[in-house]
Amino acid sequence: MLEEALGTKFTIVTGFTGGNEIDFRAFRARSWNGIAQELTEKEAMILKVLAERPGEIVSREDLLERVWGYDVFPSTRTVDNFILRLRKRFERDPANPRHFLTVWGVGYRFMLEGES
């Protein structure tokens, strides 16, 4: 379950690997193991886009458009590299993610704890 407003302090309350907290305005987070994380603007924006659509497939192209915009359009590998960094910070086992799931050939699906 997500806290109310995505534009203000945003916390993933139930589960998301045991309680990661994310403050999109300050680009800060606390991972499941209690370690404070400083996020880049792009990392925070990717997290927000995915968190707005839990359980849905978000294409790499949609992430590129929403995070980087029309003026700058890097390759889809850029998105993949950002997801890898987010997995390292917020997954208990980044090699076997439970929350930042790859949908091969399409994009990513963000899953909350307990969803399947």
C-alpha cells in the first residue's frame, strides 16, 4: 500500500522489501536495511513513475519519455542501468529481484510486497 500523495513525502508502507522510505522532494531514501540513500533526480523520477503504476508494465520508452523528456532521448540501455542501480539499493537480493521486475523486450514492472 502506498502513502497518499506522490508529490510530497512518499513512503512505501507495506512491505516493499521491509519498509523502504522515499522522499521524492529531497531525493532521499532509506533502504530496507536502514541505510540512508541519496538519489539522483533521475533515480527518484524513475521510482516515482514505477510507483505510480504498481503491478503494471512500464515500457523503457515510457520511462525515457517521462523521465528524460522529448528533448533528450538516451538509449533504452540507460534505463536498464538505472534499474540495476535501484535494485542494488532497494532489493534484498538484487540478482533475484522481487520488486523491480524485468519484462523482457518491453520494460519493467514494479511490485509491492505480497503482490505476484
